[in-house]
Amino acid sequence: MRSALAEARRAAEAEDVPVGALVLGPDGALLAAAHNEREAGGDPTAHAEVLALRRAAAVLGAWRLTGCTLVVTLEPCVMCAGASVQSRVARVVYGARDEKAGAVGSLWDVVRDRRLNHRPEVVSGVLGEECARQLTAFFRER
């Protein structure tokens, strides 16, 4: 999570919401890292999670990220939670809860919806206070 926080700082430096994400392989090795790039690219889908999942798939040469772990500083939104399910990651680990748009237990629970064919394990609150402080500081400056 500390590496994801470092990625989030890169987003803030680029004046984007400080969210960072990593994808770890089944052996725990880092496959990909990313931060929000919506402002830099003018792309509404350039969330840290989506970028990290795309990069990990490119490294593995496959869209199925079986056995992999997505680590992200902020609870994924509906789009990113859906991408997690579609990519078949084994687990989603996140720091701060997102009461306004979280889709991994706060507002919605996309990843554990029994109607879907894949449900990753969820680990929440990892360095949650530190992740939340980073986001709060960013928005206070704005």
C-alpha cells in the first residue's frame, strides 16, 4: 500500500485526484503500477485501477489476471470494481472507504454480487487513515 500511496502522490503532483494502484502477481511480485491520469489525458476512464489492470494484462499477455491482487488507495468506484471482476483478480485490497462512490462495500458492493460469475476477496482499510489523509489534504488545497 505504501507504493500505491507513492503513485497517488504522482497523481496529485499532476493535479489529479490522488489515487494510486498496483497489481501484484500470484507470487506477490509487482506487475504494474498506476495513478489517476484523467486530467493528464482528458480520459474519464483513466482511473488508477483501470490503468494498472491494463498494464498488468500487457505484462502477462492475457486479460485474465487470475491469482493477482489489485491494491488501491481508495475504494474502487463502479467502473473500477467492474473491471476488477472482469479481469478475474483474486483479491482487491484498498485503503480509504469512499462513502460517495465506493462500489466494494460502501455505497454498492459490485465485487461480491452473487449474480456475477467472479467474486474477488476484499481486504479493506489497509493504511486507511493515511490514504484518507492524502485525499483530504488534496481537496482542502482545492
